[in-house]
Amino acid sequence: MAARWVQANDTPEHEMKVKAKVVLTDCAWDSIDIGNRILGEIADSRDTLAGLQSGAPGEVRRVLEGQWPINFVNSAVRGKEKTGLPCNDLPAPNLERYKMKLCRYGEFGAERPAIFDEQGALRDLSGYVSDITPAHLSASELEKLSKIRLSELPLVPGNPRIGAPVSGISKFIAIGLNYRDHAEEAGMAIPTEPIIFMKSTTSIGGPNDDIVVPPHSTKLDWELELGVVIGKKAQYISEEEALDYVAGYCVVNDVSERSFQLQSSQWDKGKGCDTFGPIGPWLVTKDEVPDPQNLNMWLDVNGERRQGGNSRTMIFTVKELVAYCSRYMTLLPGDVITTGTPPGVGMGMKPEPTYLNKGDVVTLWIEGLGTQKQLIVERQV
């Protein structure tokens, strides 16, 4: 007995409907035409389906990949036919969800809006929006973008530079020592409330742009971090409602110059140098990240693992940080909060700290949010 995977084209995406048919082979069911009866429930739904139509012939155990938007549906039914013999030889289901990966490409200061489709192809969005700005991050605007038929967007040729995924960022807010083991490796007290500092907006760059060593730098360091992008104006909000104000998530490298940072109690001058804020490659909308407190992440330097962790070990969660920041400043659409780094920074390495030098390559990744890769270069006068 077996059930096999099938792929079925969806109806036009703007109709927000998905149809698929599960084809069962070698199972003695009275009816094999249960596809529409089960998967018809997908229409207008963005949720993964599980156990729909339990009254269908046999025992419907699992229907997967019914989320929107997609160009095909991978579906499987595991059932028991009348003899009681199970259909156990289903292939492992594909649980990778399509994500709305908004991005910008082109030369610095002249980027164009784009989106990565589910096949990983870069498609130009400039026929719909002139740029991805804070004005496009509201729930209603993101919903409009989600209805665009990606297959009809023009492909971007070649391998262009990828910029920060949002333009016009008004504030780049950073959180210090938000992982207990990072605070310990830095030899600093565990914070009892979030430590806030600011990175300059002129530090913002693309995910693969070179990191430039500032003059007089001696202790250039890396920090892998989860970035949170605000979608609507937030003032004095509660933790319970905080995630309603989030547009999405991204990867951030909070590049730091420790000798600058620790010259005083104010960290900003060691955090805000040009090229010290790579963001991206994508902005992944929050509906595609159901739990921001369960994201694996890692960072390598020259191919050697330096950091590894999961956002579940944050001291202060994303919703706590968004609410907390809103008590002290008005958060605007497009503002980025970078939420702290797990252990493994150069400053904390034993027996001696290790810092970045010209020619080093830093590669970092967060689950579902993409990869960055930066070359360390000297400043050109």
C-alpha cells in the first residue's frame, strides 16, 4: 500500500485559492477521489492543514503544505484501508515553507525592489513599487505584495549586489548582552533589564558588502544577531501586543570595534562605523516566522565555526524588547532592532581574544532568514 506525492498547479494567486488532488495507489479504498474533499478546505487559508475531513475513507493522518502563497501543493494522505493494513511507506514530507523574501538589489544608493521566489530566483518588483520603504511594511501593504503572481515578474539577470532589504530606516537600535553566556564570556554582569544602544544608520549596508577596517582599529569583532523590523508606529505598547507591530525579521551582523567601544561607558562609537551594519539578505515577513524564539543560527570566520546558538536562549524575548523600546522612543515603520548575539565573539575567545584582519571572510546564517558573507578590507583613501 502506498500514497504518492503529487504536484498540482494552483488557481490564479489573486483568487487566493488552492486546489490539489491526492492520488492513492494500491490502497483498496472505496473512493480515491478525495483530493478536492480534503484540500478544498485550503481555499483562503494560510495555515498548515492537519487531519482535515476525518470522515473521509480510511484514516486521514496528515495533509501538509496547504499554506499560501505557493505555486504548487505537496500533499500526502496516510490511511488504513479496510483490511487494516497501514499505508506506511510514504516518503518524508517536504516541510519547507515558501517565504515572502523581500529584498533590494543594485548599486549602493540606487537599489531596486525585488523578491526571491520559491525556486530562489530573484524577480524585479519595480513594476509594482518603486522601492521597499517603511510605507510598504504595514500589514495591508504586505498583503498586497503577497498577492502578486511571482511567476509573472521579470527575472533579474546575473548576480547583482544585494542591498539592505528596506530603505529609509530611521533608527538602528541594538540590544547588548542579551544572551547570558555571551555576557559571561565578555566578563560583564547579567543585565536585569535590556541594554539599549544605537548603531548609526550610515553603518547600514548590504549582506555581502565588504567590511572596511577603520583607521586606528585594533580589535574588529563580529556579532551574529536576529534583526526585527517594525511595521507600524509603536508607542508605549504592551508585550502582549508587541508582535502586532513587527513587519518581519532579518539577519544582522553587529560589527564592533572593541577598542573604540570600551573607551567609555557609551558603546555607540564602537558600533556605528561605516559598513558596521550589514542587514539582509531578505526581510522575511512575520507570518512566515511563527516563533522568533526558536531560530537556529551560526557564524563562521574563514570557514571555522565561531558562533552557534538559538534565539530561545535570549534573556529578553523579541516581544519584550519591542515593548521595552517603545517606552523610551517612538518606533517607526522600518526601524530595526537587533536583538543581541550568542556566545563566540572574538573578544571572548580563550586563551586569547581573536579579532578580524584584512582578508578574513565572515559568513553568518539564521534559520529561514538567509546567509551573509563579508570580506574584511582596508579603507581606501
